[in-house]
Amino acid sequence: MDDGALTSDDLKTDRTSETGKTGANTRKVFVKTYGCQMNVYDSQRMGDALGRDGYEPTQSIEDADLVLLNTCHIREKAAEKIYSELGRIRDLKAERAARGLETRVAVAGCVAQAEGREIISRAPVVDLVIGPQTYHRLPDALARVARGEKVVETEYAVEDKFEELPKSERRQIIGRGVTAFLTVQEGCDKFCTFCVVPYTRGAEVSRPFAQVIEEARALADAGVREITLLGQNVNAWAGEDETGRAIGLGGLIHKLAVIPGLARLRYTTSHPRDMDEELVAAHRDLPSLMPYLHLPVQSGSDRILKAMNRRHTADDYLRLLDTIREARPDIALSGDFITGFPGETDEDFEATMRLVREVRYASAFTFKYSPRPGTPGAGMDGHVEESVKDARLQELNALLRRHQSEFAESLVGKRLSVLVEKPGRHPGQIAGRSPYLQPVVLPEAIGEIGDIVDVTITSTGPNSLLAEGMTKPDPASSRKDEAPTMRSVA
Ligand code: 5AD
Ligand code: SF4
């Protein structure tokens, strides 16, 4: 769910994005997004809703009449970062006030949900706290702020926020490019003992079939070629198709695969327990379902998996991968791992290393265990020293990184389909993504943004693949935004 770069220390710890363009004589909103893709999606929907309310996005926080932080609560550092950011925003608000300008500050997302009014007590600069289930009420909440209220909106709404939210406009979709996120499921009933999600995002809820299909069609009509279906437990999605037949995510993907224009489908994040036959069959039957699966395992030790309440063993996971690979032999795997969960011994960690050696992930996200208040893990015995967590993280990363580059090297000389996404960094280049989400640098003449082109991979760059016609770039000038797929968060 999160990102960074190749070593754990110098990694960006969140998928922070600052979106927008400026316009004259309108109110401006600066949105900063932390955490997972679901937050990226939520920020887009909030931005679109604010657009209807007269707000133009800006990338310059100094110009913003409204600063909106969409926050993540998954690890302690994620929440602490919000408070230090709010400290900087307090100074900014004072500077703007000295120039006679008013600045409203809103905190949304999982920190908002978890901490509620506490945020305003700790950071009085905040005018509005709004949870992930209530953000369709944002324009109304801002109107209350304008009347001088401090507003906290974290009750779970009875109404369906997706029904209440205005539909994103075509120009808003086009502005975001040829790939899009689409949240189909929210919340989690799994209660892994380390995780705050079941508390911040609530119980598992699936968006209705018709709503998802309608949104996917609108995206495709606006030129989107690839959709990533999102959910905290996306493969727990359940619904009824247009005939009233009960279907799971595999069935939904079958229906999405026939929407004209949509060439690529992905989904994230999945729980091994919810990988059912229908979904495995979708991997077998649908070429547009990309052969890349993010399937977190967290640990390779059965003892730790049990303590984590993952409800599967390492062997269950490996057998599941056998079944998936049988259905789609070219599938590449990605995973999440936690080092230093309470009680983790050297042998437990070794079991994780063994599992990684067996699976050979194409990419991975790694985390040091971070005790989250209110979760069972935080109260367990046997907390592991930070230095041990860290040493294990480094060792795990070194192995995953080796596998990742071996996987990239294995593609050299092969033909891959690439979705062309944006201009390249240098003249004569364009940039796209492989089926395995790797950035690919291509010669410009090969096609236009939105095209899917077949190319031969000739070499690997620091964080990308190079297609025929491209020469290896100077490593010092590699693009920052060509994020590698091995990510680690301290
Ligand atoms: N500490 C460390 N990592 C965590 N994750 C979730 N909660 C914690 C925690 N308390 C990781 C898991 C999950 C990913 C999104 O974040 O690996 O799959
Ligand atoms: Fe958290 Fe586990 Fe649910 Fe994933 S499955 S969101 S890790 S509780």
C-alpha cells in the first residue's frame, strides 16, 4: 500500500502527492495525500467534489485558501508526520493572515477517523476533521466552518457516500491520465492483530455492481485504458450482477473486461483467504487482467502468522500460489512483509527468508512492526528491539532487491506490452508501464499516450526497463518518479 525507494533509509515513506493546477480569482485548494492508493482515490473524489463548490486545485500551499491533508494511520510515523506538517501549516496560516488572507485547514482520512476531535486539541490550526466515510459532506462541513464552527465529521454515515458524491467530470478524469483507480470495496473484517484498518475503515463493504460498472464506463469513455480496482480487502468484494446472480471479484472483473476501451485491469490489496476459484479463473481466462498480483503474506513463520491472526499457514499460501501460477504461468508476485512482530525469533525470521527464496517476488513492500494503539499486537508480550527489527528489515530487503533486479533482468530480450502513459524525461522519449508495473522508457516514435505497444526490452535502468531504441541512461539522472517496485517503510 505504501511506497519508497530502494533502500529503507532513504525511502519516501508515503505516497504523498500534491495535485492540481492554479486558476485566477477562484478559491484554491491544496491537497496532500498520504498512504495507500485508496487515499489517492479519495483525494481525487474530494478534489472533484470541491471543484463543484468553486475550488480550483493548486500545487502551491502558500496560495491555498483551503489546505486538505488526507492522512494515513497505518504506522506510528505516518500519524506523527501529520502533526509536524500541521505545525508548518500553522506558521503558513499566520503569514497569510498577516497579508489579510484566510486559510482553512482540513484533516481527512484515517488519522481523522482515529483521532477525531483530539486533532483539533493538539493542533488548533485545524478547522475541520472529516473521516473516510463522510467526505461527501465536505462542502457542507466547509460551509459550517465558514460560519465559525470547528467541525468534526467522523460518525459513520448512514447514506452511501459514493451515491452522494457528484460524479467526476470528464475533464477531471482526462486530467488524471490514462490509468485510474476505482475503489470497489472498503473496510476489513480480518482483524490482523497488527492492523488499525478494521478500526479506522470499519467493516467490509462492497460497492454495488451497477455503481462500479457505471464508474468504470465513465472512466473508459474519458480515455482511461487501465483501471486498478481498490479495496483494503479488494478480493472480498461481493455483489450481484445485472441478472441478480451472486458474484465475487472474479465475476466483476469478467464484466469489466468487456467494457470497450478498457485494455488493462488490476486489483489491490488482496487477502490470501479470499482468493477464490472464480478469481483464479479470471487470471486464467482474461488476458486484460494483468499477470501481476499483490498478495501480502507478512511472515513466513506459522507461529507468527497465527499470532498475527492471518488465518493461514505459510504452506497454505505457497499452495495457493501454485494454483494461481497454474492458471496464469507468467504471473509475477508482490507482497507485504513485517519484520519484528512481537515474539518473532531469529528462526521465525529465517522462515520468512525461506518463503521469500521460494516465491521469488518481483516486487515487495517491507515494514518494521509498529505497535498501533488499540490493536491486539500492541498489548502482546515479546516486543522486538528496534535494532533487531531494523537488521531483519535490511536483510530481507537485500534479498527482495536481488530478486527484483533478477526479475527485471529476466525480461531483457523479451517482448512485453507497454501502456504508454506520459512524456519521457528527455526529448525523444515516452514513458509507460509493463504488465508488471515497471516503468518502461520508450522511443517517442513508437506510439501515443494511451496506446498499448509491443516492445522488446533491451536493458534495465536503475528503476526502469528500457525498450528497443533506448540507451541506458546515466544513473545520476534517473527519474525520481519512476518509483521502483521494491519499497520499504521504516
Ligand atoms: N506495523 C507495520 N506494518 C504494518 N502494516 C499494517 N499495519 C502495520 C503495523 N502496525 C503493513 C502490512 C500491510 C501494509 C499495508 O502495511 O504489511 O499489508
Ligand atoms: Fe489490515 Fe489484515 Fe485487514 Fe489487511 S487484512 S487491512 S492487514 S486487518
